[in-house]
Amino acid sequence: MLRAVASTGSFSAAGRELGCTQPAVSQQMKALESSVGTPLLVRTGREMRLTQAGEALVRHAAGIIAGLTAAEEEVAAIAGLRAGRVRLVSFPSGSSTLVPTALAALRAAHPGTRVFLEESEPPKSVELLREGDCDVALAFRYEGAAGAEEWDDLVVRPLLTDRLVALVPEGHRLARSEGVGSVAIGELARESWIAGCPRCRGQLVEVCEGAGFTPRIDFATDDYPAVVGLVGAGLGVAVLPQLAVDSVRPRGVRTVTLEPAVRREIVALTLPDLAQVPAVTATLDELARAGARQSATR
């Protein structure tokens, strides 16, 4: 408005150019002068003349308006999914199964949206979300586990339900049970065990103790391919989530369905405010579709 007054020489002419009334222009100019703390315009006859301060502000006006226009365009691009950034944190088996499918679909639909991926297991991944270090966190929790309310402040998008399965060497006495029926976990009580990630390890001990025995854990590793390799070499048995088995190429092993069934819920988490961001919403949608496809292939 100041620039329009400077170029036309009057409040009324500036109003006509901008599509508003002369009093509205006058009020805005008074407010601007009050804001900067010094006169910007002086009347000389029928025209308005810029003061030295007014001239300085008009010189900067072009850059200010250009910056605001650029900001508006960038925000509009993000809102319209022509641009945007999503910081995603996932646990390893989710990174190798759900995430690639989801991100490929997201890139195809919205090529301007960039996703940055980092790996972390819950609860660390959930902490990163709450601390503002990511926008979406893939996490899991076991059915019936304590602390179900720990996500009450977050937006929870269910992706799929993952069941624990036993891994045994090909020559194991229970290998014939693959795809035939379920096996009580107590039948593995005397076996050597290979444990996975700390959280899965804790779940294994809890399930075994519920069946009346404590597993003898000979090997422990966070690396799922290593777990499968150790089982395939005949060094013991293991219990892993099905999604972890899907993330590797099991060689020399057989999967056996366990009873009682132990399941974990795989979800995508975000903060309520972030759930309103279009790029985050699109990422959640594609993760949900990837989860549905993963479930359908089992």
C-alpha cells in the first residue's frame, strides 16, 4: 500500500489501484507509521510525498513483497503435495518390508515430496517423534502388554497384525509341522535358543515362562539374517515376528506356527498437529496400503 501511494501520489489513487477506499488507505498508512515510529509521508499540495524513511522502506518493499510471494508459493506447493518433506523413523524389519512399498507409491503419486528415513526401535522411535526429531514413526506393541496407554497423546494408524512364528532347522523334528498345524511352544523347552532384538527377546522369555519354562539362550543378536543363519546352521531354534522373517530370505530353516498365538500390532504414529500436514497424511495412507498388501500375501 505504501508503494502504491508513492507511485500514484495520493491515498485516493492508491485506493483505486488496490481496490479499497481512501479512508482505508489512510488508516493503514497511519498504522504503518505508528509501527515504524516515524512519519513516512507528508502532504505537499494535493500530492503525498515520501519522507526519507518512507523512501527507505519503499526501496525494501520489492524484496519484502517478493519474499512473501515466494513464501506463499512454497506453502501452497507443500499444501498441494507438489513439495514437502517427511522424516520417517522405522524399525529394521519394517524398513525392509513396509517402507519400500509405501515410499515407491508415494514417489509415484507425489514426486515432489521427499522422505528421509532413519532406523530405530521403539520406544526410542516414539521418543524421537515426541521430541520433534521425526514426523512419522513406525512402532509395534505386543497384545496384552502393559503400557497400552503410552500412545494416547499420538495419532495411531494401524498397519497390520504380526504373529510370532518359530524357526527350526530343516532337519528338525518339528520341521514337518510347517504349514500343517500349530505347535505348542512348550515342545521347544529343551532346545537351544537364538534370541533377536532386546524387546523381542523380552517377549520370548515372557512367553516361554508362561508355558512353564525358561529358554536357554545360547546366542543373541539384533540382526535378523544372523538369527536365520544360526538356526539354519542347526545351532538352535528361534521365535521371530513374521514380518522379520518376511524381511530376509530364510535358507535352511522352516517356520512353525506357535500356540498360544502371540501377536504384535504394527502401527504408524504421528503427532496430532502433524497429522494435518498433507505430506504426512499421504505417507500414512501409503504405509497403511503397504500393510494391507503385506497381510494379503500371507
